[in-house]
Amino acid sequence: MHYDDCRLLVEVIVISLALWASGRALVGKEKAKFAEAIWIRVLSLIVGALVQNIMPFAGWLLVLIIWLALVRHFFDTGWVRAFLIAFLAIIIFVVVAVALGLLFGVVLLGFLGF
């Protein structure tokens, strides 16, 4: 497996976990399944790549709307709750990324003898 393939797989899993956790918190475990969170992320990557190639500068807004529509569809919720799920997922992702960065930074410093 190539480095970029591994990075993409890890990105899909980590973002799906954040999306799943925020979905469970806001719509419940009956509506927010992990497999659906993976579908949301994979479909948003595919559609996002297509839209960004067609409309490179203004495409981000359309991609955001499509991402919210996917969350709305798969988690069976309204637009406002879909926005809240997406917003909370971003916050969860940033917190986890910072925590992992700090953890790996401290571990690396330990290995280097600092």
C-alpha cells in the first residue's frame, strides 16, 4: 500500500469516527451508525473532488452543502441538526488531532532523550 493510500484510509476512519460520535450525541445511536459515517465521508470525498475540479474557487460552498445533505440523509435529521453534527465533528476531529499530535510529540521527545 502506498503512503497516500494509507493516509487517505486513516483520514476516512478518523473523520468518520468524529462524525459518528457527533451523530450519536445529537441524533442517537439508532440513527447514527458507523457504517453510515464512513459512507458520508467516502461520498463527500468523491463528490468534493469532482466539484472542486469543475469549480475550483467557489466549489467549497457547494461541497459544504453536499456534505450537510449527506449527513442529513444518512443520519435522518434536519438541516440545522446536520449542521450541528458537522460542526461538532470538526471540533472533535481538531481536539483528537491536537491530542494525538501532543502525545506523539512527547513520545518522540522521549525517544530522542529529551
